[in-house]
Amino acid sequence: MEERPHFCVSGSRDVFVNDKPICRQGDSFSEEKILTEGSKIVFANGYGVGRVGDLVSCGSKVISGSSDVFSG
């Protein structure tokens, strides 16, 4: 069975990237998943910001993000 894509359903209420709330470590993804990894040097509201390649609680990784905003 092929897994469906997940997307961030919560995020910062006051930090945005390309007019969308930035997803941070601990934020919710679809189907009750959580972003379990985030930047160790770039933070939004005290939480590491999510990046392409970061882990989601189901074992998958973030596969897409902003094409013009980068974080470490």
C-alpha cells in the first residue's frame, strides 16, 4: 500500500514563509502525524523550523518546501 502525502496542518501563528505559517518541530501534520525534527540553529517561536528532509512521526520525510527561503 502506497502512503499518501502528508502536509502541515498547524504552524506558527505569527511567522510566515511565502504567506503560509512556518511549520516547526512538534507541529501537526495531516492524519495525526507530527514533525519530529527541525533546525537546531533557526527557530520560530522557540521551536526548530521544519526543512526539506526532516522526519515526520510516521517515518517519512518532508519532501517539499519554499524554493526561495532556506534555513540551517
